[in-house]
Amino acid sequence: MYQGFYNLTSGMLTQQRNLNTISNNMVNVQTPGYKSDKMVSSTFEEEMLYRTGRKNKGEHEALGVTSKIRTAQRTYVNYEQGSFNPTDGIYDFALSGRGFFCIDTADGVRYTRNGSFRVDEEGYLTLNNLGRVQGAGGQPIQINNENFSVSNGTIYGYNEDGVVQELGTLRVVDFEGEYQDILHKEDYGLYSTDAASREVLQGETAVIWKTLERSNADMVEEMTSMITSQRALQSAAQMLKMYDQVMSKSATDIGRM
């Protein structure tokens, strides 16, 4: 009986954490470059159950393995590329292939797939006031006016006389190995890592101008997962209430007999 309390309570806590993960995915369905999360649960402290005789306790028979607690094991990030959304926004960029944009934040360099940039008061390309976008060599890119064009990630500006000037090239880096084991997901679609980065060579990854990468979170899939998790949570809550009623009866009514 007591094992049921452990199973149901831990199941409710796990489903609540799963709902938080799903809710975060749903909120970010429209966030450019967002990568969806998936929580994986597992059992904790598995134990072997045995059946023994009434007299000879030395002879026991194995019944099976059980676990009293279910817990969240890990949250995995789906790094699959999202589809492209043409926006005609002159400060919008998308990456086709592996790699990340580099952002100079207050906490150091961070990496992102969100190319929805803008310019600050000084004309430097920034990401949502989180930091300036790095160009080649780690330098920020300054765009003095809206009269510019982009080719393969290189930004060319034009002055009043029509003279072309190279303003900078968006810095795109990649990491060796699986992103799952290297990158740490932070808020606002940023990633941090201690792993060494390498510059993406021309031709490896295309920088698409006036386009954004859509989130790879699917609303229909997330809604289905949310309904399944909510039903599991509600079922566990109802069962836990029944367990409590049975234990209350055994302690009061049956205990007086």
C-alpha cells in the first residue's frame, strides 16, 4: 500500500515537470531559431522483490524488479533545423546547415540560431538587446544606414556617392561532436559551452538574408503531449485520493475493531 504513495506522488511530480517543458515549447513556437525540449523520465532505486516461506526464511523466490519512485532523468534538446520563413526584414538572417551566430553578452560569448537582429543607438547589429552580433574576428558590425546588401553573410554598405564599402561578415561557428553533449541551453534562445569552436568555412553553411529560421517545435505534437501528460497527472491524483481514503479507513474504522 505504501509503495502506491511513492509511485503516484513521484509520477505527479514528474508529469508536472513534463508539462512545464511542453508549455515552454508551446510558448516558443513562434520564436525564430528555437529548438524544442523533450523530458525523459526513468525509475529510481530499483529493488528486487522476493517471496519467502512462512517457516524457512532461507528459501526465497525472486518475484521481479520494482521501483517506488519515477523521476525526470534528463531534458534533451532537438537541434534539428527548422523551416525557413521569408520576412523581407533587412536585419533578419537564417542559417542553412550547422553552426551558430555569435553574440557578445554581459556574461561572455553566447551562441544562437535566432537571426532576428536589429541595430542599437550606435548602429551596431544586436540581438534583442542581449548583446552585439560578432563579425569576423570577433568584432561588432556597425551599419550606419539601411542602404546595404548582403552576400554570403558579408554586409556591404553604400554611401551617398554609391561607393561600396564592406561593413563586416557575420561570424558563424560550429562545434565538433554532438550538440547534446557540448551545448548548455540558456534563456532567450542562447547557448553556452566550454568547448572550442571553429569558424564555419564558406560553402558549409549558407547565411540567408531577409529570412528567419522557424522554431522546430510542432504545436500539434506539443498539444497531444500536453493532453497525455495532463491525463496521467489527473489519474495519479485520483488514485492517490483513493489510497488516502483507504488508509484513513484502515486507521479509524478497522483499527477500532
